[in-house]
Amino acid sequence: MAIVGAGMSGLCMAAKLRQAGFDDLVVHESAGEVGGTWRDNTYPGLSCDVPARFYSYSFAPHAGWSRNFAPGAEIQRYFVGASADLGLRRHIRFDSEIARADWDGRRYRLRTTDGHTDHADVLIAATGILREPRLPDIEGLSSFAGAAFHSARWDHSVPLRGKRIAVIGTGSTGVQITSALAGVAKPLTLFQRTAQWILPLPQLPYSPVSRAALRVVPGLNRLSYRSYQHIMELVFGHAAVEPGWQRSAVAEVCRSYLRLAIRDPRLRAKLTPPDDPMCKRLIMSASFYPALRRRDVHLVTDSITRVEPAGIRTSDGRLHEVDVIVLATGFDAHAFLRPMELVGEHGQTLSDAWRDGPRGYRTVAVPGFPNFFTLIGPHSPIGNHSLIAIAETQADYVLGWLERIRSGSVSTVVPTAEATEEFNTALRSAMPSTVWTTGCDSWYLGADGVPELWPWTPAVHRRMLASPVLPHFQVT
Ligand code: NAP
């Protein structure tokens, strides 16, 4: 078995396989360490906005989280520790980037970018979704005389204290960076193209007593995990996908928070989004509005016309002179697996199969590509939920097929085009009830403007992946 990627989902799959007694597995990791997005993102202020006691593997609870929303470095240490504690590191081939995988009718022939080859009976893509930085197409960016870098490629050699720093982008990343660098930069200028709704969830430290209690009584940790899961699913799980009290409540909290936290009407007008809360991914922060109230933090809403050696020129003709430009401009969320190429039955490539956008069977498999599975694949329930919980559901499902392959009752398995089409039709017809179609642009939307998300609750995802529906597959 070959897993591509040793990020959160690849480690999850490897751990499940090890627990089930599978030993013949290799995890190909293009970088030199595990962790995926948590390894790559090291920007100031990085933390996870899903509660830490829920954003952990259910099979590897961690009592030591320092805060309710864990800092990025702490999460990265958790994944490195889990990979060692669960005995996964000996299965990981670091600096091994798969360039291409070809199905030869029986198994996949893998080729790495440095020319090595390998074989796998089963191929599992755990390559994540937010890994390809999206650089803005702004004229003159390369002419800038200071330092300019993407948030996921932070240049730690660049001094920040007392510098004039520009942050471009107001997604979750830009908001966290702005909150962290307010007071460090002199001044910080935030360039906002579209205002975003903010839900004020404060960062709170966990006391040593509560951490010790969770360590001594593991049941408390499980209870905490389940409680957060229940609350997240009850509120955000429903709010995003169907109108109801959850959606109204989240919207009301966001609107009231903006009203109460920003008293200056001009600043409030600039910060009022044109769309409904949660249409774009909801941002959790109790420190962003306080940062914007500072005198040394400026919010610019005039559009950027170009970058010049001395700074950023906006449409009002003004040049904002800066020393550092941070591009918090997001990721290409639709570059599943890329740049790796996958070749399935009859020489069909995944690029061809996905010419009109990534389409899969129930987020875990693709017709035409036997013995190939995806974790956090197309249309996975992402939004504001714990991706770890989603990856666990998918890994358990994949494991079910692998048990069948191990027992000899199955040699190859691939979803039918009909079942995949039926699933995608149902998915599209459910989209109009979701908040993502209420009129905004976001990385959730595919090239055709249809959200590439799961339009039902996480519970429906669990139900759909509880066990394979055999007529939906071609099995030999
Ligand atoms: P993002 O949500 O895609 O936001 C990108 C921002 O850059 C938007 O404000 C966008 O404006 C702006 N932008 C893009 N191109 C621009 C241009 N040419 N000129 C001016 N502004 C431009 O990206 P992100 O903030 O990196 O977040 C991506 C996702 O990562 C999040 O939604 C979340 O899923 C994940 N994330 C999670 C956490 C966490 O705590 N769990 C933290 C960070 C990120 P428009 O809105 O106008 O397009």
C-alpha cells in the first residue's frame, strides 16, 4: 500500500492501517518532515480555529494542549510526536515526491520526481487541499525593493519589529497575521478587498489543573472530544448547509459583534461584508477588531493598482510605503493531488477525468481509477469542522475495502461511473440550501461557480461511509 502525503490525513490512514495489522505500507512524503499544512505554515499568530481537544486524532488524545485553540507550532509538534508514538516513521519515505502513478491493470507503478520507481496494489492520496499558495496577479510585485512573501512561505530572516508591514488579504490567515503583528509593525497596513464576518471566539489558556486531570483520567479527554464534536456539528454542521436557528444565531452574533466592537461608523462601514455570514469561510477571532482599533494599524479598502519598489499604489493614487509585504492571498484549493499525475484504466489521466472539476464518489474514490482512494478528496465536509474527524471517517471506510483485499475476497475495486454521477447529481441539487450559494466569491467555489463542499451535515457523511454499498462498485 502506498499513501501519498504524511500530513494529517496521511498519518491518520497509516495509523489505522498499522492498528489493523497492515505492515506493508509506504508513506511517500515530498518534504523532510510530517505535518503538511502545519509544517508549511509558520506565520505569526497561526493557530487552529477548531477547538484543540476536538482537532486531534480520536485514537491519539493529547492532554497537553496549552489553549482552547492550539497554536500552529504546538499542532505541528503533536503530529511529529504522533508519527513517532504510533510507530509510523519507519514507514515514511521523506523527500519522496510522487510525480506519476500508472495503473497497469493489476497495480500502480509509482515514479518519484528524482526517478525512483515503486509499486503499490493500493494507492491512497492524502495530499491535502490547501497546499499550493495562490500568488496574486498584481502588477509590479516583483519590482518591490523590500521583502515580499506568501503567508505559507514565511521568511523568518526578515525582521518585523518596527517595520512598515503590508498584509494583503483578510481570510483566516490575514486576520491571524494582522492580530499578531499589530503593535509589532509600525505601522501595519491591511489591504482588504472584501470584508469578512468575524465570530468572536477568544483564545483561552488551559490551566495546569485541567491538563493534569485529562492526563490522569483519559475518559475526561474523550468526553471533551465528544462534547466539542457534538456542539460543532449541532451549530456549524447545520448552519452552513440549511437555513434554521443555527444559521440565524451565527449571523446575529457576527452582526452584533461588529456593531459592539467597532464604534467608529466609518471603520464599521468598511468592515461590513457585502454577503451573509458563513458564505465565505467563517473567521473566528476575538483579537482582529481590537487590532484594527489601534492607531498604528490602518485598513485600506481602495483597490491595489500596482506594487512599486517603495510600496503599494492604490486606486486613489496613493502610494503606501512599506518595508515588507505579506501575501495572505490563499491557496489553489482545487489543485487536488497536483502536480502529481495519475493514470487509470485505458490510459485515462486524472487531469482528463477532472477537466470540468474534481468529482469523486462520496469523497473517497474516483471511477476509472481502481484501488485508488482519496482522503479529504473532492467535496469533503470541510467548512468550519475538524478535518481530522472527517479524515478518520474516510480512513475507516478505506480500511473496510483493504480488509476485503487482504482477505482475498477482492482484488480490485472501483466505483461505477453511474453511482458517482448519481452522487454528484444529489450533491448539486442540495447546494442551493447551503449558505455558500448566497452570493459571494470564495475558494469554496469551483470553476463553474458551484461549491466544491459537502452540502449535508458531517453525520450524513459518516452514514454514507459507514459501509460500502456494493452495487456502487465494480469488483474483481
Ligand atoms: P482565503 O480565505 O482564500 O483568503 C484570501 C484573501 O486574500 C481574501 O481576503 C482575498 O480577497 C484576498 N485576495 C486574494 N487575491 C487578492 C488580490 N489580488 N488583491 C487583494 N486581495 C486579494 O485564504 P486564507 O486566509 O489563507 O485561508 C484559506 C483557508 O485556510 C481558510 O479558509 C481556512 O480553511 C484555512 N485556514 C484555517 C485556519 C485555521 O485556523 N483553522 C487558519 C488559516 C487558514 P477576496 O475575499 O476579495 O477574494
